[in-house]
Amino acid sequence: MGQRMTTAHIPGSGNNLDQWYGHYAARTAGLAASEVRALFAVASRPEVVSLAGGMPFVSALPKELISGAIERVMATRGAVALQYGSGQGMPALREQILEVMALEGIRAGVDDLVVTTGSQHALELVTKLFINPGDVVLAEGPSYVTAITVFKSFQADIKHVAMDEFGLIPEALRESITQIKAAGKTIKFLYTVPTFSNPTGITLTWERRLEVLEICRSNGILVLEDNPYGLLYFEGQPPHAMRSVEEDGVVYLGTFSKTLAPGFRVGWALAPHAIREKLILANEAAVLSPSSFTQHVISEYLDSADWKGQIETFRGVYRERRDAMLAALGDYLPDLSWTTPAGGFYVWVTLPDNIDAKSMLPRAVKELVAYTPGTAFYADGSGRNKLRLAFCYPTPDFIREGIRRLSTVINGERELLNTFSQTTALPVMRPETSMSNPPANLG
Ligand SMILES: Cc1ncc(COP(=O)(O)O)c(C=O)c1O
């Protein structure tokens, strides 16, 4: 009979909460769960309008297109689709991915691609290949939250580079590089989402793309271009991908998550030869081979369905939701400022200086609306008075209702802060400190 081990049996280790505390690798220090995670569990209740998560609206994809593809795969090559596959990914699918990328001006060879388990996994593999603890990753400020998690999990030193309404600011990039080099640190890559960025929705202009590439080239810095949203444009095609003009200095990440469905978990990396060889080995070490089954199903779908027409359908759905969100912001919160995305999933809102979006979130969830606080998108605590709103999932009516609820919360917060700022007898009740305890109603 096995005896259950208690903390006392493990030499020099745990505590009452975690018997393995003290055994974890140092890199796991970067894997702290965010404080807003628990709230998001509440926010997923149906009565809450969630403007928080970036979930694609997969219901706009006719299910029979997928069930038909699955049936044909099983009837014609079921045994192969259920088997392990190549660590680099299925050659036929890689050919088709070339066609997808050609829509954004990218020309490449089928051998240059590695299929991964979503682009998230490609992000992790590239980070694993390049980052030693303390190495610098340059990233837009703000940046995709789960990229920050990956970089932290490899103990990278994340340095944000400022952006404006035209994307990353080249001059700010130059200055950061000079400062970091002067401090004797090694910059391994620039991580960028240049088209319809997550979380801002902003797109880097073509001129700036060329300038950023030139700056990175002349400083020996690799560019990691992450482009999940580029084909989801609402006003006409955005500038071509950075990879379309620079082969040797760019690793490009793509995915079927937003143009088809994230449940397949199929993405890819397009990388210069030497990097790609290492990526294949790292991919094999991590997963042996990406899912053969979902690669076959996607390949069959691309062969048989009007996939470009389906992307057009998605554009229409998201354009309508973007419009609903911008109109509602204009109606309910006219004195705030926000970005106007020409594609993608997100609007980035700036609150008055003294409002802390993270502290306000419990109140918002109580009013049955959720968003993502701006601090989630920075590694350095910036973004307190910012928040990200995702318009991809709720219907236009729900979006409008969500913004109405949000306006109630923001206006309530303003009143509260005005009251405190006029009460000289309560000098310690500054917004930062007054919010540090959870509100009683959520306690
Ligand atoms: C900027 C960015 N990169 C990568 C990903 C991950 O996507 P995937 O589903 O391909 O792993 C996302 C998902 O939201 C994203 O917004």
C-alpha cells in the first residue's frame, strides 16, 4: 500500500500551501497568475457583457464546412490524419499557407515554414531559442499580454518602446537601443504586432515599417513579427507585412485562429534557414509533431471551401461590431479618448489620469461588464488609466449595452474621486490607496 507523502517527507522544501515550493525552476517566477484572472471567471457568466477576451466569433463559420472537411479527411486519409506527422508540419498545408501569406505580400518557400500549435507556441519556441535570463526583448508599449508572459517565463528583461497612433515610434526605438547598449545589455529581438495590434488596434505605417526594419538591421536585432489579424481589415488592405521586404532579419508568425478558428490550434513560423532548422528541433522536442488531424482538416477546408469569402464574412461581422463599439463610446463616453482600429479585434481606451482601470474592474463586473485593464499589457506597471475593449465576440446590441454599463461605472468612479479630492480631511484617500481593498460586495 502506498503511503501519501506529506510536506514533512520532502527534504528542505515546501510550505503548507504547496509541498513543492522551493523546488520550482527560477524561471517560473515569471508565471504569476494575474490578479484579474479570478474576476474573469465571474465575467464569463452569461449576464456579464464581456469586452475582455479576444475570442473570435466562430459562430460566423458555417459548421457544415468543417464537418464536411472532417468527413472527407476520414474517408480518404483517416489513418494518416490520426498518425504522428512531421515535426515541421504537413507539406501540403505549408504550400497552402504560402498562398495565405501571399495575400500580405510575403513570398517564401515551403521549406521556410514550421507549423506550430497555434502561433502562441511559435512565440514560445522562438523565445526559448534566443533568450537567456536577463537578455532584453524590445516590445511595443503596450504589447500582447501572453507574449509578455512568455518572455517573463524565460526571464527576459522586457523593455517597452513607445507607440503613437501610427505605431511604434522609430525615434523611441533608436533611443532605447542606444540606452540598453550603453548599459551593456544584449538585445535579442524586437517583438511587434504591427497590424491591428493587440491591445491597441493600431497599425504601423509602411514608412515606419521600413524605418524600424532599417534600425533593427543596422543594430543586428532580429524582428519577431506577429500577425494574427492582418487579413481582418475593415477599410481596405493594410500595409504589407514587414517580412515582405526583409527575409533574413525577420521571423514571421501567422495563425488560422482568427481567420478560421482557434480550436484547431494551428499556426506557423516563417524563419530564415538556420533559425528554422532549430525551430523544427525545438518543435519536435516539445510536441513531436503538431496535430496531424487538425492540419489535415484545415488543408481539406482550404482546398474545398471559399476560404477567402469566409474571411470576408468575418470582416463584415467584425466591422459591424467595431462600428457599434465606436458609436457607443461616442454616445456614452464622449469626453474620453480611444483608438479607431481599421481592423482586428480591439479598441484601446484612455481614462482620466486619476482612474485606475484595474481597481475599477470589480465595480465593472458588479455592473455586469468586463474589460481588460491596461496594466496587463505592460511588463513595467504602466497603463493604469488604460483599458482594452474587445469587440469581436458580443453582438452589436450587447456591445452597446456593455459600453452603457461601463459609462455608469466610469462616471461613478469620477464622482467618487471628485468627492475625495474635495475632502481635505481625507488626504490619504488618493485613488491608488483608496482602491487597495476589494470592494465589500465582491469580498
Ligand atoms: C498578438 C497575438 N499573438 C498571438 C496570439 C495567439 O494566437 P494563437 O491562437 O495562434 O496561438 C494571439 C491571440 O489572441 C494574439 O492576439
